[in-house]
Amino acid sequence: MKRMALLAATLVVAAITALPAEAAKVRIGYWSSGVSLGFGSFLEAGKFMEKQGLDVEFVTFPDVNAPTKAMAAGAIDFAIGASAGSALSVAADGLPMSIVLATQVADLDFVALEGSPVARMADLKGKKIGMSPAGSATAAITSAILIKNYGFTAADFQVVPGNDPRLAQFLVQKDIDAAALRTVTIALLPDVKLKTLGSFRAEWKKITGKDAPPVLGVGLMRNEWLAANPEAAARVVAGMRNAFEAGKADKAGVAKALMAAGNIPQADAKAYAALWDGIYTVSMEPADIASLKAEFEVFKSVGAVKGTLPEAALVAGPYEASKKIK
């Protein structure tokens, strides 16, 4: 009898061990009105997180700073493209969240209408300039460029905030003199005659002396969730990496996801998808960490952020662990 009982107990333990572990729940948020839409819609359509064995809930937000605020409130666990400006700010404030990835680079141009008297960057003094709202990385980078490279003060230009479609409309209506627009947006305006005054990449190089463009969006993770789910965190990053590589190889798939998610015309979706390689990244190499630290110091020098960036706010662990996951 004892032998039978022992055998039964052994079988029960073996059966329990053989059962698949319960999928980790993760709530993923992104800004659906900006550049995050392309990556977010493709990530959802391709079920890259589900393929990592995750129980995922996607949450979209209409405002660039909303994902960071939602994370602070405990409403999401991971933001795929939180504004680098707001992420660096909350990290300096000591809020319980970590930057685990660089996910978007600032591929933007300063543009004005053809025929405008504004012909070069220095001409922007005293002008109305459209850009993403305060708190966004775009706004912080724009201010840094104008102040550092052209000697402007904050009083030397008027900021007109808005998302890219609204800023393009303002530009056409001549309500603003110039705008900082993503190359994605410019590609979707073939009938609007624009002239380029400067690029974020070139202007940022003047500040930092390096070729790397500034980071526009980051993968932001809630510390409590990260501590409780270290393996799942690595799988989240693996899903991001796989989606990035798939998007580079499948532009038609990216366009299809965009059309379905954003009701975007086919021609516009294809133009957006063609820029995938230049606007997205999924990385947290030492060079990315160094770039984010430099970006924080530049932002701090123009008053866009305050305090000190803690070393612990930049976490490469999930990214490194993801390299062992297919």
C-alpha cells in the first residue's frame, strides 16, 4: 500500500510539473495618434507578444504623455514608445518605473512652406513654431536645438503645440511659420510644397558631436511588474525585437496593419511603412544608455528636465536576457 501511495504521489507531482506555467499578464500601452501607431498596430496584428507566451492587453492613448501617466497610476505595465522627455523626467523624480529600451529615434525635419520668408534655422527667431506638446521629447529637443545652436532664449520663439496632422494643417493655413514634423508625416503630404530648414539628426550632432540621432521614444516598464515578472519582462523585449525585425522585412504587413488600425489610405500606409527602418529601433546597448544620459544632460541644460538621472533608471537586464529568447 505504501508503495502504491508513493507511486501515486510521484505521478501527481510529475503531472503538475508537466503542466504549462500560467501566462504572465502584461498591459501594454502606446500613443495611437503619433509615430507609435505604426509599431503598436503591427505588434498587435502579428501577435508577437502572444507568441512569447504572454497574456497581453493592449491599451491605446490619444495623448503623447498619457502612457507615462497611466503607468504612474498603475494602469499599464509597459509603454512601447513613451516620450523620452517625460520618461527621463519621471526617472529623475524617482517614480517607480524604468527605461528598458530605446524604441524610436527623432527622425524629424524643421520645415516651412515654399515661398515663406523663413529660409534657414536662424530665421525662426520671433516666429511661431509648431511642435509636439510640452513634456514630449520633440518639444525638449526642439528647444535644445534653438537655444544651443542658435543662441535663442525661450522668449525668442512661440511654441504652438499639437500632433503632426494638426501642425501640418496649421502650416498650410499659415497659422504658424514653421514646424518640427516627423519624416513620416512629411511623406504623407506629397501635395504640400515644403522646404526643409534643418534636420533633428544634423542639429543634434552639432550639440553632441556624435552621429547618433536623439532618442524620441523609450520602452518604459513599471518597476513593480518588472520585479515580479523578470522572465516575462525579457519576453516582452523579445516580442519587441521580433516585431522590429519582422517590420523591416515585411513592409506590406506594416502597411496592412496601419490601414486596419488607423483607417489610413493605402498610399499613405505604404509611405509610412517604407520609413520603418529609420524611425524605430529596439535596443539597450551601452551606446543607447550613453545616448540617453547625454540627452538628459542636454534637456537639463535648457530646463526641460530637472534633478539627476539615477543609474538605476536605465535597466538593460530585460534586453540582455531577451537575446537568449527566439
